[in-house]
Amino acid sequence: MAKNRKNLSAGVRFGPVLKVVLLGGLFCVAGVGYVWQKSEIARLSQQIREREKRLVQLKDDNKRLADQISILHSPPRLDLRAKELNLGLSPALPLQVVRLVEPTGQWSRLPALPRSGSRP
Amino acid sequence: MSNKLQVRRSLLLLGFLGAAFAGLGYRLVDLQVLRHEELSTKAGQNTQREYWQAPRRGDILDANGNILATSISVKTVCADPSLIGNCQPVVAHAIAPFLSMSEAELIAKMTPRVGRNAKGDTVTNGLHYVRLGRNVPEDAWQHIVAAMTNLSFGVDEKHLPPTERSFYRSLRLQAVFAEPDQLRTYPGGRLAAQVVGFPSMEETNISGRLVSHIVGRDGVEFMMQSQLAGVAGWRVTETDRQQRELVALRDEDVNARDGMNVVLTLDAAVQNIVEDELAKAMVAHKPKSVTGIVMRPRTGEILAMVSLPNYDPNLPNTITPETRNRVVTDVVEPGSTFKIVVVSGALNSGRTKLTDQFDCEHGHFAFAGRTLHDHEAYGMLSVKDIIMKSSNIGAAKIGILLGEQGLYDYAWNFGFGQRSGITLPGEARGILYPISKWYKVSLAQIPMGHGVMVTRLQMLSAMAAIANGGWLMQPMIIKRLQERDGSVVQNYRPARVRQVISEAASKQMIEALKTVVTKEGTAYGAALEHYVVAGKTGTAQKAENGVYVRGKYVSSFIGFFPADQPELCISVVMDEPLEGYYGGKVCGPVFRGIAERCASYLNIPADPTLTTNVPLANAALSLRNPRTRIP
């Protein structure tokens, strides 16, 4: 048979209060977490957008600079600059070119590496 | 009694509430089921956005990776006139300097105007969208953004009502906006312009918004359009009230696939050399046009292709019909250069040998009711001498010896009367009539280069076939396709078309062609100090309305070197030169200029025995002083 409540001591019962507090806290944390999560999504979304823009910009810059290098290296431009600067440069004539013959069959005569030598 | 009344009231209330719930239920079904599609589309339109991502057009590079055509990112600056109100003068004043436009022009563009079109319909110049300027560089756009953000309207906005403050805020931030775009540029300007081509902008309506894209109109830009263009991407996403994208709600996100880079066989340095030398020739001989081609005979790769006058693809107003690529589009009577076809055919078929003698009739030869002439009165000439002296009568007699069928077959096998298949637009077939349409005199005329029409490229290919042991190669202008990171997608390999003459016949032909570039030959001016040159001159009188015109010639020289191990085959053709007209005189020196510079640039080894077409005394002189030039 259940005890009569009137006969119980008048002390504070922590169990239910704790449950309510915990439940309330849980709801609070869930709510705050939800809002925090949404705000993080918005913040990261903003970051992603900014970085995507930056990436596109960097790619564009990279392409532009690579193109500039290529254009500055291009033979027609170098030829034009050499003429503009009047450096007196002219192409080498065939007789001014010294051609070295590939030393075929020479490798066998090279001294062998010492066995104890360190290797990379 | 009261109990009954209570029951009645309760029933009435219940009925009323039931009807209300039924009404609400119907409304719910109506909204969620019956009109679901319509309303969800409407809701989606408020937040969903579809963005088009234009692919970057591929570059066109030369064989060494030098850029011939590229695309740079620019902005198309647009405005929403509905957000500008009556502030057009202030906005125009702020941004006009960066758009290189007058303020009046900008004000006119930003002012909404209503009118009627030809059909009587009411039209506006764009209430929400007008284009203010195209091809605006990124820097200029940043200046425009700064100018718009700092716009001042001369009022204290803090004390304005919220609606007016909101108007000024949206004017500053949203009234002027930019769309990404591309600008095709050609860093080399006129360099290889006709080969590379030029583009135009086309607009496509995508989801009510005009999207522009680049379309090639000439040259490789046109022929490789699908490979260069790439594939567009798209993104379906949602935005907030400030039109900022909600990245977490992205639905479809497909990146654009950039166009492939097209690598040509052209070498920018060789192209520059040829353009430079031909420009000098234009000044010296004042022809209507001049063309030059440099080809590797072993592979058919074209290192340079020039047709002057040319155009600058960066400046569309320089593009005229006169600046077409005459190398492939125009046909001419080849003149004496065509003698290589008949003589090599006769040598290959064994009908004649280099040492066989032909009577050149002292300059007059009657055949089929016509009299053929030589520019000098020759008597007996060997086949070798016929090539060296370029005797028309000698060539005609070899043609007669070869016969109609033989002549036609060799001309066809050398590639005349058919397209070479080069990846360039507008290539002509040339004209090689079937034998059934020949006149009786054709058998004597065609061997001297009359009665047949060829392109400059066909003639060069035929000469390259002789240089290449008789193998006709398909001319190549595209070397490979590659991704932006350099990874190769497709390699184009040299393709043999057919062996037209045997290697032995080609060697005999080369021996004959070497004599052309001697003092006794017709093109001594083409001789090089350190290489043996083999080649053939041509001077064809031009025909107008079926009649040959005096004083109008097509002069040409086609040669290759080193003759015994050919590295380069070069063609120079001038149309109606005013100062001189013999092919050897006007085109020979141009060939020499190109060949000398190309040999140096490409590091082509000099003949180890230093055998040249130059007489020994001169060769010895050049040995002592390498800078000595042959006059």
C-alpha cells in the first residue's frame, strides 16, 4: 500500500527539481546549439563564398601572370627588344657553332665507385 | 428545458467549429495538394537562383608553348535603372571615367525609356537591366565599386525616412553590378593572325539572361571551336533577402570544364622571321600580296604560314577580304614550279633520264595549233638543264612523252585538284580538269604550269614530297590538344598520304633541282653559304577574263635545304610584284633571307663538306669571313 503523502517529511525533494532543471537545461542547450549551428553554417557559408571568390581571383591572376611571363619570353618580343636596344646581336653563323660529339663508349673507362661509399 | 437549450447550443457550436475545420482542411488540401506545383514553383522563384558558369576558352600555343591566343577575365558592367531613380547624373559622373564613356551616353543608357516597336508593342530599353560597358578590366571594376560605395547625394541621409535611406543604400550597393566575361586577346598582334583566326561574341538567352560566349570565325579559332570552347557549368542554389548565396542549400553544382589548349606546329620565332622577311619584300617589290610557308618535309609540319597583307585580330576593323589566308584560299596557275611534277613523273616512270637530250626548238615550238615559247632560245638541253634553265618547250616535250594519263595521274598523286586536309578553313581544291575536258594543247601547257590551278600549299607539299624521298605528307598545323595543366589529350601524328615517286627518282630530281640555284640556273639569288639548296622558280603570267595579261605575274620560288638531308622546305610567292617579276630574282633572295635566319635559329648543322651551290671561290671567301654575303 502506498504511503500517505501527508505523513512524509516536509524536506525539499531534489529528484523532480533536478529532472526539471536537467530537462530545461537540455532544451536550452539544444536550442542554443541549434542557433549556434545555424549561425556557424551562415558564417562558414560566408567564408566559403569569400574563398571561392578569392580562388577564382587567384586563378585569374595566376593565368594573367603566366601569360605575361610567356609573352615576355616569346622569341618575337625578344627579337624586337634586341633591335630596340640596338645591342648589335646577330644570330650565330653555322661556322661559328662548335658541335661536340656525344662521348659514346667512354663510360666503361670511368673508375668504379667505391663499395663503401655512401649512397643517397 | 435548459438542458435541451445547452445541447442545442453545443451542437450549433460543434457544427460551426466543424465547418470551420472543414474549411481550413479544404484550404490545406488546396494549398498542399491541389496547387502544390504552382505554389512550390512560386516559393522557389523567391529564393532559388540558377547561376551559369562560363568555361574559359582554351589558349592557342605555338610548338614551344608561346601564347598566340588567350582569354583574359573581364567584366561586363550592368545597371538596374529601377534602383537609380533620378540620380543618373550623379552615378554617371562617378563611373564614366572608368568606362571610357561620356556622362551623357551613360545617362541615356540608365534612363528608362518607353516606346513602341515596329509592331506597335510597348517596349522599354530595360527597366531592370542595361549593359553599360563591356570588356572592363578587373582594376577598373574595383574603381567603379569604390566610386559607387562612396557616392554622395548632397543630403543628410541620417535624417531621412527609412524608405529613402533604403533607396540610397540599394543604389550604392546594387544599382551597378558586374557580370564575369572573357576577352580574347592575341599577344603577338599580327603574328600568325590568319592561322590563329579571330573570334566574335555570340549571345544566348539562358533563363531570361543574355549570356555571351566567344565563337571562332577564322583559322584555328574556327576549326577547333568545339575543343577550345569547353563546357559550361551551372549551380542551382538559394539566396537570402540580401541576395547572398546560402552555400548550405546548394542543390546542383557542376563546375565548368575549361576548353582545351590547342598546340600548333607553328614556331613563333620562325613565323616572325618569315613575316619580317616578307614585309621587307613587300616594301622592295610592292606586290599585291606575298605569301610564305615553311614546312618540315619529313613530317609535313608547318612551322610558319604567312600571307601579307594580314590583320591584327585585336583590331577587328583591320580584317578585310584582302587579308584572307591566301596560302589555302587562293588558287593560281603555278607556272614553272609545276615542271617538277612532270619531270619527276617522267623520271619515276622510266620514260626519261636526267641525261636524256630534248630539242628545245630555239624558243618556238608549234603544237596543237599553238606556238609555245621559251624566254631564251635553247637548242638541245638535257632533262637536268631543262629544270635548270626552266625551259617551257623542254617541259612540254617531257609531258608529251609522259602522255595524258601519266601526267594527270602524277598531278593527282602529288595532291593537285584535291584538298590537303589541313585544319584551316576555306581551303580550295585547286583545278585539275579530268582528261576528258583537256584541249589538245593541254598536254603541252600543263607541264609548264598553265591550264591548272593550285594553292600555294599544294605546290609546297609537292616539292616537300620530292624532298622526302617521294612520300607526300599531309600538311599539319595542329600538333596536339592539351589540358590547361599541360597534360596531353590528343597527339596529332604526321600522316603519309602516298608515295608518289620512288626514292631513286626523288634523288635524281633533287640533283636537277640543285642546279637551279647555281649561276647558270634561274635562282642563284637563293643560294646559301653553308647549305646546298634545291628549288624551282616560277613566273606565271596572270590571266584575266580568259586572256593572259602582260605585266601581271605571279612570281614564286620553292626550295628546300640541306638538299640531301632536307630539314626545311620554304615557299615564297608574290602576286603582281611591281619591281621585277622573275621568280628567281624577286623571291629567291627572300627565300635566302628566311632560310639563313631559320637555319641559325633551328641550329641546322651546316653541310660537313661545305658543299654549296655557291662557286668554290665564293665559298672559300665565306669560310675566311663568315659574315660575307653572296651578292
